[in-house]
Amino acid sequence: MAEHLAILSPEEVHLLYQRPAFDWQQRARYFSFTPAEAQRAEQFATPVSKLYFLLQLGYFKAKQQFFAFDLAEARTDFLRVFTHVLERRARQRPEKRDLVACVVAFGTNHGLGDLAKRSDLGYADLAGTSHNFIRQETLLEANKHIIEATAELPMFAHYHLEPDRLHSSSDGQKYGTQFETINARYSPKYFGLSKGVTAYTLVLDHIPLQTKVIGANEHESHYVLDLLYTNRSAFGG
């Protein structure tokens, strides 16, 4: 039986061939046209064709490869950061609809079981996707991409209280818990005889930068520094 020499690990192969995820400085570097490139882009008939040319050219400059993608993915790349939890399966990609469904189910506090009952998606597929691809590190990275993409929209500047300064605030939202968790605490004011948690969120000009789950009985001001320090985005750090 022939043996194959493994030069790269699955994770290294994934990093080698995955589409690059740029920060704002890299976007300015790779997605800028030279005069010759701008002249070539003008030969395309539609704005969409020009945009694809810009993206493919920028990706090629960075990794000397061409990639298959749609514009919705290229805008934020946030779905692409949900990698498999096992390193040997790093190249395995989740079903897009199952991944989006899991994010919606958790984001709306409905859960996978309720979403499966209300849709044609199977609970086993959703649970498998959640178990393999959704974890704290992928959620934080996806949130970072969405934050930075939102802040680049022209509308973002209209929320500034001052033209040359960003303002942040933090506040907590109370949520009842169905199961015992390490942060679940009694709070008669909000939950009666039941337990719940506080989702304490740092907001920068209407963009939620960072959230931390704390006990419902804890003083929120004790965690302001924690939110500021663990913010991973390019804004408000």
C-alpha cells in the first residue's frame, strides 16, 4: 500500500487556499487601482463586472490565486470565518443555509429546535452545523467583519455626534434562561422567581462592538473596562 507524504497540515492547506480576509488597511492596499488597472476596468460594461474585476484583482495581488464567490459574501466575508472545529477538517465548509439558520436561531433567542419546527430544515443538520462551526472564536471574528463593514457604509457618518470624534455607551439587556448556567442568577425585578442573565453590550455610534454575558444581579459598571479591552474591531479600540 502506497504511503503519501504529508507536507502541510489540513489547517495549513486551508490557510494557503482560502480567500483572504482583509482588514481596512489591506483593503486600501489591494483594492486600489493603478492607472493602467483603472483603464482596464473601464472596458467592462456594467458596475457589477467592474466590481468583480476589482475583487479578483485584489485577491490575486494578495495570494496569486483566483476565487469563486458571490458579491454578498465578498462584502463582509463573515460567513467564511466559520471554520470546522477539528483541524483535520479545516477545509470542510458548512451548508450556507444551515449556518445562517443557526445564527438567526441563536440571535433571536429561539433556539435550533424551534427554528426546525417552523421551517423545512432538519434539526440534526442544524445541530451538526452548530456543533462543528459555531463557537466563541468564530462568532467574535464574524462580528468583527460585520462591524468593520458597517462602519464603512456612508450612513455610518450620519450617526456621529461630533464630526471628528466617536462616542460609545454601554447597557445591559435581561434575558430569562431555560436551563441552569454559570451566569444565571435570580432577579425578582426582571424574572420573578426564575433566573436570567444580562447581555452587557458596548455600542459605538449605534454599532454593537462587544457583548459580555454576566449575572443579572451584578453591577454592569464593573465590566466596562472588560468590554473596552476585549473589543477586537478596528473601531473604538
